[in-house]
Amino acid sequence: FTCYCLTAVVGYYYIGDDVPAFLPKALKDGLVKTIVNLLIAYHVLVAYIINSVPLTGMLKRRYMQGANTPFSRHFLLSFVLLGLAWLMTNLVPFFKDMVSIIGALCGSPIMIGLPPLFYYNALRKHGQQMGKTDVMICSLLFFLLFPFTFVSGLVSAFSSLIDNWQKNGPPFSCT
């Protein structure tokens, strides 16, 4: 959190409101930009490994023989996951759009949809009823605000993605 806040403050201090969504684009060509891009590539590689190892393990335990899975099947599963990651990054090659899509898919349910649901289930587990005010607030959040923000966020994110495809070429094109 501190690193992100510090980066944002420094970026806005030096560049102002014209800070690009992908901050390294604001750097001038040269050694510093090369080092930053190499560090980002390293970060992406490490993040992929950190996420793919437990995902592969979970899939092996659930759908294969767990630790007894033959190496060939483990390799195939790892290769399929790598292929899916590659496909996703090529379908949504714009960092800002990827963040918007993930935010729309996850942000609205986590921040607006789930809290009223958890509150309702917690009260029900303890044999308590919701008060009228709680029912009104939870209903407003869950049945009105959550679907509105979820749908409008996804529409906005995909509209931006489509606009970027039209400006920069469709996925898998090298224009």
C-alpha cells in the first residue's frame, strides 16, 4: 500500500494529471526506462509463478491424482495454463483495460454485493432477524447498487477495450 501511494504521489508531483495508466510510459527513453521495464518483466514472471504453482497443485489434487500425477500430465496442465495466460494477455493487451475488467468483475461483488449477503447470513446463523432499516439498506445495496455497478463497470471496461482495439488493431495483430 505504501509503495503504491508513494508511486502515485511522486508520479503526480512530477507529471501532474497527465500520468499514463501504465506509469513507465511516462519515462524518457534511456537506461532508467530499460531497467524499469526489465524489473516489470521480472515482476510479471515471478507473479505468474507464484500464482500458477498453487493453481496447478489445486487442479492436480482436484482433477488428477495429486502428488502421484505423472510428469507428462503435470507438464501438460502447466502448459495449458501458460497458454491460457498468453491468450488472455493477447486478447486484452492494454493494461488499463485489463485492470478495468478485473475491477468490474471483482470490485462490485466484493465491496457492494457480498457485505449485505454476509450480514444476512451471520444474523440468520445466530437466529436473529434483520431490522427494517437493515433490510432496506441491504436490499438497496444487493438488488440495486450491486447489479448497476457490476453491469455498468463491465460495459464501460469492454467499451474501452473495443475502442482500443479499433485504434490499435484487433487482438493478435502486429500493427
